[in-house]
Amino acid sequence: MFDPPITTIGTVIDSPKPKIYHVSLPNGKVLIGHIPKALIHLHERIQPNTQVNLELTPFDFEKGRIVGVVEP
């Protein structure tokens, strides 16, 4: 059985490693966001305080996939 991902918007806090980010959700929770290889071009656009689109699995809210940057 396949559960669709949960999508949300978060704000990047910092980047402890290349392509890995600490992201704050609107409810205050901080999680680890990563960029998939197919979207590696986003790495250059993501800085602290950048808003990003995230996908989370319904089973693990500790990490998420960054799938885009929210345009201001």
C-alpha cells in the first residue's frame, strides 16, 4: 500500500553539510532536508532563510526531501 507524501513549506536555517539542510516547519519543528540528485541545481539557490517546498513520508517526520524553492 502506497501512502502519498505530505507536502509543506519550510524555512532553511543552516547547512551543516553540502546538500543537507536544517529546515524549520511552520509549527516550529526542525527537520533535516536533503536535495535529491535530480534537483542538485537547487543547491546554489538555497541559503539561510530561503523558503523551500518539502515532501515528507507519513512515517518519518525527522527528515524530508527538498523538491523546490518558493519564489518570493
